[in-house]
Amino acid sequence: MDRSTADLVIVGGGIVGLTLAATWRERDPKARIVILEKEANSIAHGTGRNSGVLHSGIYYGTGSLRARLCVEGQSLMKAYVSEHDLWMDPCGKLLVPTSDAACDTLPILVERGHANGVTTELVDAKAMLELEPRVETRYGQALWIPSTSVVNPKAVAGHLATRLIASGVSIRYGTPVQGIEGRDVMIPGEMIGAGAIINAAGLHADRVAEEAGLELHYSFQPFKGKYWKHHDPEFRMRRLVYPVPDLQLPFLGVHTAHNEAGEVFFGPSSTPILGRENYRGLQGLQWGDGLRLGMGLCAKLFRNTNGLRTLAWREAKLLTKSGVAAELAGLIRGVRSTDFSESLAKVGIRSQIFDPKAQRLVNDFVVIERDGVVHILNAISPAFTASFAFARHVIDHYLTTRE
Ligand SMILES: Cc1cc2nc3c(=O)[nH]c(=O)nc-3n(C[C@H](O)[C@H](O)[C@H](O)COP(=O)(O)OP(=O)(O)OC[C@H]3O[C@@H](n4cnc5c(N)ncnc54)[C@H](O)[C@@H]3O)c2cc1C
């Protein structure tokens, strides 16, 4: 077996791994940094399969890592995108209530926004229509969040990877990590002795952690996010339109999302699934893991953990296009079920962990350091937005290097 050495080895070349490498490179221009990525590129999973929204930080509980790192990360990501002339649409977001209960949530979100340092404005129906002519104004009010923007996540990751390679970082695509022993990282036919190791393996981070000897008290629960694409190339949205979320449920709800080409998508759904990379059909399903995930899911549905039965009911409505159209009717006007179809190319899976002791889906980022290896678990949304700030946080608080 070949043997090599590096100062820092990062497992996973998604946006979290890339921004960690970039942050470390800035601090130590001479460090030998190696990123090990099992896929042929950086965008095969979460990084290339999200809505591309740079979130404001309004949703997350004040004091949580997600709140702090989202706000800081949004401005760092915007600075990166502007500095390198990448596409960004500073379109802002309208949070629209779709029920009386949602109207009662609006003041809570205003309060959270204020506490988290996010500028928001309560707007009336007239202002809503001036901002976005297609918006539904049934409840006569919405929350306007001007800082929310959209970028092209694939372009951002690709640009960053290219810059890293030019700066001497070695990104080894097609290289699965098979195990970590102490500070040695095993890959096919080779062992890399590392000064420090960071596990940023997204959907597989808990497995990589367990293979490195970490006893986790968390289990894993992947959720699939499907999108539907509007057929009409002339159909445009000026703003992002999201529902006011049900704060008892873990996800943000079906919303609009547009890309650089102006194409408009609706989604994502939030369906609990039994495979970490189960993007379609039986793809990515593994017996042992699937069985474990299936048993855990049945127990959660039975206990209605985190309102999962309520969520499953909401998801069931999205099984038909008329159900999706009914969901959208609360947000925007004039979209019929014949106007869109499911996008097979745009499907994402959330790297969600579950805390069996607390019987809750974990709703913040989790970082654990053990014996010189740092594990990043639960890099859920808004980890794309937060990534540069998340990288600083991990390096400042968890990373200890060894010569
Ligand atoms: C449907 C959906 C919509 C979202 N929308 C948004 C949004 O609008 N805004 C936002 O901020 N966030 C959003 N997110 C969240 C965001 O996409 C993720 O938080 C982010 O991409 C996480 O990045 P990552 O680098 O941790 O994961 P990944 O991109 O999954 O990268 C991890 C990498 O590790 C690699 N890997 C795994 N195991 C191994 C191994 N053993 N050896 C080597 N490599 C390995 C994988 O191949 C993968 O490339 C969304 C997520 C989903 C699912």
C-alpha cells in the first residue's frame, strides 16, 4: 500500500469541504491540503441539488449556529460571488401567509429577524403586488426580506474548486474514503497520514464518523426534495415567494425558485426516504442501511415525532400535480396543474440526523471533534449559504493540527 502525508485532509468535496479548504488556504498558503471526494465532481449531491437561495437567517432560533452562521455566511458568499463576477439575483423574498395560523406566525418571524440582525418589512397587498405581480394577496399581508438572493450553486462550487486547485490544493475526485484510523485516512491502495482531518461527507458524514471510531448517539433520516418545473420559458418570477412556515414542522414548504436562465421551479417536497442517495426509483438503496432507516422511520411516524405524520399528510398531497397546484395557489396566481411537470434532474436529499434521546430531528449544525478528527454532521439548509462562515467557525473552534 502506498503512503503519503498532508497537513489537512478533508473528506467530501461539496461546498462545505471546499470552503474549509479555501479558509485554511487563506490562513496558511503553504499548507498541504488534500480533499478526497468519491464522485467525479463537487456537485453530485447537496451542493449541486439545492434551490441556490442565499437565505437571510430569519427562520432559525436566535443563538443557534444556523442563525449566526447564515447571516454571516450570506454576506461572505455574496462577497465571493461579487468579487468573482458570478451570477447572483438580489431578488429578495416574500413570505406569504396561507392560513390564519400563518398570519399569527408573522410577528414571531419579525421578532426573530430583528434578534438575528435581518432586515424585514411587513407589507400590505398593494406593496406585495408592486414587488411581485404574481403573488397571492388573500391575507392582505406578507413579510418582505430584501437580503435574500439567488446564485448558481454549481457555478459557485465549480469556481471555488478551480481556484483551490490553482492555489495548490489537491482535489482527488473519484476517491472514496474507506476508513480513518487515528490520523491515517484510507483510500483505495493508499494511506494518507494527516496533520488534521475534517469529515465533511454530507449524506455519509455519520457513517464516516462511525468508521473513524466515533460512537454517535444520533441516527440518520434522509428527506427527499423533489421540484416541479414550469413549462413556459416566458414565465418569470421577479421575487422568491415562500409560504410562512409552520414552525412546528422541520421544513420551509414548497416555494418558487428560479435560476440564471430564468427558469422557474416549484418545490422542494420533504419526503422521508430509505436511501441516502435514492434520487429516483430504487437507485441508491442499500439493504442493511435501508432496513435500519425504515425501522427508525416507522417508529417516528407512529409517535408523530416532530409532526412527521402531519408532514407525511402534507407530502401525500404533493403526489398529484393537482395537489401541487393547490399548494401553489396559496402563494402565486394563475399556475395550473398542466403548466408544470416533475423535474427528474432537480432532486435533492437532506443530510438530516435524528436524536433518539430527545426524540427530535436535530435542527442545528453539529460539529464533533474526537482525537484530532473533526466531524461535521447535519449540514442541512442553509449550509450552502452559511458555508464560508461555517468553515471559519470549524477552523477557529475545532481544528488542531499536528506537525
Ligand atoms: C432540496 C434541497 C434544497 C436546498 N436548498 C438550499 C438553499 O436554497 N440554500 C442553502 O443554503 N442550502 C440549501 N440546501 C442545503 C444545502 O444544499 C446543503 O446544506 C449543502 O449542500 C451541504 O453541503 P455539503 O458539502 O455538506 O454536502 P455535499 O454537497 O453532499 O458534499 C458532501 C460530499 O461528500 C462526498 N462523500 C461522501 N462520502 C464520502 C466518502 N466516504 N469519501 C469521499 N467523499 C465522500 C459526497 O460525494 C459529496 O460530494 C438544500 C438542500 C436540499 C436537499
